[in-house]
Amino acid sequence: MIFSLFSLFTFYVSKTYKPYYFISNKNYKCSKCNVILITADALRADHIGFYGYSKNTTPFLDELAKESLVYLNAISQAGTTIESVSSLFMSKFPYIDRISEKDKSLSELLKKNGYYTKAIVGHARVKSIFGFSKGFDEFDDNFEFTRNASEMTSLAINWIKGNNKRPFFLWLHYREPHSPYTPPKEYFDMFYEPFIGNVEYYNYTIYGRIMNVSTEEIHNLSIAYDGNIRFLDDNLRILFKFLNNSGLLNNTLIIFTADHGESLGEHFIFDHNDLYYNIIHVPLILKHPYLGHKLINEPTALVDIFPTVLDVLDIKYNQNIRGESLFSSKPENRLLFAGYQNYYTLIQNEWKLMRGYCKEDKCTPEKLTQDYERLFNIKNDPNETKDVKAVYVDIYKDLKKKLDNLLKNFPLSSSSSTLTNEKFKKELRDLGYIE
């Protein structure tokens, strides 16, 4: 049954809060820097070593973190790829922000300011037909559904070798650790541990479908997930070795993050496509050629990447965005928003309010009612096991009011994505990839 589940996934592709830290001087400016943005698909922060994970999934990223700015409380604006990546490139909130024809994506602004823009992607959800090629001189999505980390790294190195004479913006979207959870065998074996305990069966939501799955199968799928992470990490080591040997680390701003995380059985979900903390809490590393290491607890978001890149490059822009440069001070008690279909969440400090409703045929065991609101303390309860809105009534009412105002001022958009293409969504739906 374990490997039949692997086959299923092959088909269904798809804290501490301390005082704020920011760099107040101009030493971070680098107007001549190249930019490399690396996004990993479905990489949850707490399965990474420097975020506290006990298993050796990320030896290279742990090394990189020691010489980079590391943001410990970064939040994705959605629990699914299309909306999240769209939010990153436009610095807009999914589902509630409308995009003007005058609004430019990050890639468009960089191209306009003399950067050669290149994308190499490894997952169908970010193919050009979705609109993600907007602003790119070259967009490499020449594959059917996925390409693996080894191929991604080879393509990136070969392209850089022929394009390092001019300033460039390179976006690499690695499929790993997203399903299919079929890492090379040695990577599965690296993390294998026999299942201990009684085998029990529960109904889990797996890519929008309710399936009766055993605890042993969930155990083995989690091992394969970690193997995927290590496979990615080893390939990132190869990429950075090349960048270092070629001298590009001396004049390149590198940002590493994930479009979203993954639920590995928590809340009876083995999937993302939701707004629980392990699904929207993502890693964020900024490797700056002039700056060293710093752990930063300041709440940040993927919408901050857009203004950060332009701030470092000293590029001016004139459009309304949601993000703030990572090199500017943030407001006290900053609000972080995420949305997915009929679900919303608002985070302020250690408090997280979730609101939404599920369709009757899509309700998980934790969402047995049509409408719900829940308040969690993600500092003390990161797995969101206890709804505390009845205990912290004032905090609940305050966040509820703030979410009401946000949704009132920015009504639900008819489009769930800022860069989507309905034709491709229909094709994926016909194949069974999305509902």
C-alpha cells in the first residue's frame, strides 16, 4: 500500500517574538548585483535544520544560513503554488487584491531596468501558460509535469555559464520536496526508520480527496518527504559551489524560500492547500554579498520579496503593494495575511486567527461544521491543536475586527490568482490534478 500511495502522488502532482531588527544604513544597497530567486515547492520550515529539525535534511542550507540573513517567522500568502507565487511576484494578497493593468510584476520591473530575466521551473503549476512568464526574456518550462532537482541544477549552471557578462535575474523553482514523494532510493534509505506502534487507519485529505490511510503509510510518506528535501539540499550545494567558484557570490543577491509548506498528517491532512501554520510557515534566507549572518524574528511575508529586491538594487517603482522591504523597519504588531479559496488567516505576533468554511464533501475531521473561526497561539501551540478564542476573548475580537475590515475594504476577487490562465487550469482539472 505504501508504494501504491507513492504512485498516487505521482499522478496527483500538484518562536519567539523578539524586538524588531532592521538595517538602518545604506550598506545593503547593491545596484550592480545580479539576483537569483530560488523557490522550493512545499518545503515546510520546521523540517529544516536551522529551524530546529532534528534530522539531517539540510546540511548545506544550514551552512548557508550561518553566513546569511535568516528570517525565522516568514509566512506565505497562500497554501497553494499558483496563488503564493503570484503574490510573491506582484506583492499582492490573493483572493482580495485586484491587479491593475498598470501593475508590474517583479520580473517586469527588473527587465525594464536593464536586467536579463530568466526562469527555469520544475513544476507544472508555475508553467508559462499560467502567466508566470510575464516579464521574462526566457522561460524554461520544457517538460510535461515535473523535472527533478538534478536536472534543474544542471540547467541553471549551464545557463549561467553563458550569461554572466550582463546583470541578470534568475528564478529557479525546484519541484522538491513536493510530491511525488519518490526520491532516489539512497535518500529514502537515509531517513528510514521502522514504524513502531499499532497500525491504525484514518480518513486523510490527500490532494482534495478523502482517503483511508494507515499511520504506517503516513510514517513512510514523511520519510520520503525528508528524502526529497535532502535531494534538493545536495543539489543546492552543487549550484552554490559553482556560483562560488565562478565568483558570482561576490555580486549576487540570492533569496531562498518556499512557495508554501506541507501538512504531513497533522489535522488529518497530507497535502497543503490550506492555511494551517505548518503549511504557510516557510523558510526565508537572504544571502547578500556584503552582509553576514543574522537571525531575524521579525514577522515577514513572501510579499516582502518584491520590495526587498528593488530596494537592494535601488530601483524605484510607483504602484501599490502589500510588502515592506526587509531592510526597512516594520510597524509594531504587523499583520500577516494568507488566503485560500474560502479560508482566511490573520497573524499578529504569536496569535493566528483562522476563518472559513468547507464544502460538505471537502470537510476534514477538523472542519466538521460549515463555518468556523479559530484562534491559535502559534508560539506555544505551533501545531494548532487548541482553539483558544473562548479564553482570549479580547484578542479574538480584535483580530476578528481587523480581518473584517480587511475583507470589507478589499472584496473577494473573481480571480484567485494574480497571474493565472484559465485555459491551463481547465487542462489540469480535466486531468484530475485540481478540483
